[in-house]
Amino acid sequence: MIDTDDLFMDMALAQARQALDEGEIPIGAVVVCDGQVIGRGHNMTEQLNDVTAHAEMMAITSATQTLGGKYLPDCTLYVTVEPCLMCAGAIAWAQIGRIVFGTPDVKRGYSTYTSNPFHPRATVVSGVRADEAAQLMKDFFAKRR
């Protein structure tokens, strides 16, 4: 039987691959509530010419539109790479109850700046499918150099 976190991270990885196909940094995210994906997103900063168009921001916006409200306390965000501080702030404001990420981001991840920027009741799981997420990033940046 497939672990639920593994299953939904696979969907986030699919979003990351879509970003890669579009020439974006390969980070993907999905928001899940009651076992259903209610929001998806991948980096679109180049396409939209918008530095805030990160995967998490796109997925949160999609999820809040699906639910018709701005708070997501009963939801889980799956994201392939550790959120940056900007996205961590949005995750906190949306009151997302659980955050699951793949690979750490030692240069720009939230943990570089603070230990827990999320809502006080939120839980964090890291390392889910980390090798795959890290490899996408390594391959992307190796091709750009």
C-alpha cells in the first residue's frame, strides 16, 4: 500500500516536472483537504514575470478559491522543496495545518532564517521523496550553468 504522503508528494513532483518543462525552477506543490487535492501549483515566476509566483503561492491561491475561504487549517500542503520565508509567511497566514516538503533549501529555505514561521498548531514533515526533488533541482541548475 502506498503511503498517503508519498502519493501526494508524487503529485507535487509532477507539478515540479511541469515547471521544468516550462523553463521554470522545478518546484511543485499541492494542497490536500479530506483526501482530495483542492489546489495545485508550480513555479511560474518567469512566465508571469512575478517574483511571488512560487509553487506554494499558486497552490494556496487555487485551494482558497476552491474552498471559497482564505483559511486552510484542515489542509496539508505538499511541496517538493522547503518553502522560502515569503511562502512560509503565506502558509502561516492561510493557517495550513500540516506542511510536508521534500528536500531542504539550505540557501533560501525558511529554516535559514527561523525555526518555525508557521501557525502554532501546524505540523511539519520533511524529507518525503527528498532525493527525487533534489535531483530535479540539481539537473535544472546544472543545465543553466
